[in-house]
Amino acid sequence: MDKTTILDAVLRNSEDVLSEIYNCKILAKDHFVDLGACSIDRVAIIDDTLTSLSVDIPLCDLTDAATISDLVDLIYEHVEH
């Protein structure tokens, strides 16, 4: 799985979860805090992304991601390439 596939999934799920509070285009460099994502929103984004990618990674390994790009990198580190 490549980073583009992961990024697309993270962006799609971020937009789905945050659509009511953030109406701008979400970018890879964006910080979850700046997007208005609380910890529950982040867990929802991570869980939805892992489900859509059919990947099983412990949530605790991913919750430290500060930006969309950080999350992509962490997921990428855990999947076979």
C-alpha cells in the first residue's frame, strides 16, 4: 500500500468526520487541532481510515499524530509495502 492511498483515505475520513465544523479543504499539512478535531474526532478518523484500508493497527500506535501527514506516515510504517 502506498502513501497516496493512505492519504486519500485519511483525507476522505477527516472530511466526513469534520464536515460540520470545518468547511474548507483539508490538506496533508493540517493539524488536527487547527481543524477543530477533538480526541473523539481523531479516534473516529483513525478508526474509519483503518477500516476503509482493511488494516489492523492498535489505535494507541496512531493517536500521537498531530497532522494528517503524521497519521499517514504512522499508518505507512505499520503496513507492508
